[in-house]
Amino acid sequence: MTDDQTLARGSELLRLHRDPKLLTVVNVWDVASAKTVAAVEGTAALATASHSIAASWGYPDGEKIPLDLMLDTVRRIVESTALPVTADLEGGYGNAPETVRRAIGVGIVGANVEDQLKPVAEAAAQVEAIMKVAEAEGVDFVLNARTDAFALRRKGDPAENLAEAVTRGQAFLDAGAPVVFVPAWLNEEQILTLIDAFGPQRLTTIGIPGSPSLAWQEEHGVARTSYGPMPQNVALTALQELVEDVQRGGGVPATMRMLN
């Protein structure tokens, strides 16, 4: 039986996606990053980044990290905050509904699950199975149903990729997913096409440099923007720049904050 705290967090995460205010989630990968992000005023929810969690344990991306280790890391993040947490579960580690069930068991109330360009009917059936698991657990689970129409077809024709994303996203929404994630650099016209197809507060984007502004996305009905592995890259860039400055005879910048 899902505990009351998880139920409340699920309801809140769903509300945040339905709210016309754009939900921004800066992805985290361990307890320290989770506490740092959660402490910033305005942060309403946390999202994990599978790539970043795997990298922090020395594994490449792509479900190479053992599922038990991934879920234990996610559990620690959940226990470190009062905010709702959604997890990147990649393609579901061979059994997406069961992986989601286990994730709910450690307090996760939303997840990215990739379609990996499976046949549309198969991918939609997976979405439906995940939502049935969530229903059985009694939680308002925010499945951020990811389509790889762009991500796995980077050299494909953008118009064809967009049409594929529309077809898949509509199928996932029909199967019960609350929102659809289209990770790619999308221009304003592409985003508007997706919103027209899905409806307002049904599209999730990724904050790639050069993307339309957050204000513009909020105005036009995007539900959520996340940042994938980029926050970890930003943090590691700062660390590398510190090392470079030390090698030049410098040291810790005066702008450093004592965060832990």
C-alpha cells in the first residue's frame, strides 16, 4: 500500500503539471545535488537524471547501471526532500511497469520512460501498462512519456521527426500518460505544432541552449522544462575551472557558497 506522503506528493506533482505556470525541474543525481536544488526558492519539484546518476557511479548511460543501485540512489534523493520527485527510468530496464512499481515503492511519483522507437502500438501498450500499475498503487503518477522521434533520429528530416513525435505523443496521451516528453532542440514553430496536437499543459521540453525562452514556453502552454545531464555538466565544469585556476596559482573563487 502506498503511504500517505507518497500519495500527497503524487497529487502535488500532477497539479504542478496542470498549472498554467511552467514547471521547471533542474535535474539532480545524488543527495547533495538534490538538497542544493531544493533549497533554492521557487523549486517546486525535483527530477533525477539517469545519465548523471550512472556517471556518478562510474557507469555509462543506457541502463548500464544496475537497477537496484539506480533505485537506491533515487530512494536516498526522495528521503532527502519534502518535494515530489520524478525519476528518469530510461526505457524501463526490461520491464517498465515493474520498474515503475518499484520506483513508486521508494517514493517516486513520476518518471520519464523512453519509447526507444518501438512500434507505436507496443510503445502505447507500455504506457497503458505503466498507468495501470500506478492506478493499482493508488498514486497520481506523472508519466512523462518520452518519444525518441528526434533523439534517435538526429540525422532524420526534422519535419518527419516532428510528425512522428505528434503521432507517438497522441498515442501515449490516449493510453493515459499525463504528459509527453520530446527531448530535442525545438524551435517555436515545432513547439506550437506539438501543443496544437497534444493540448496545453501536455508537453515537456528540455532546456537546451538556444531554446525558446521559459517565458515564451509558459505563455504558449508548455507544461514542464527539464535539463537532463546538463546540470551535472555545469557543476563539473565549475570544478574543472577551479582545478585550472589552482594550476595557474589561483584558488577557490570568492563567490563560493558554503552549501554543506
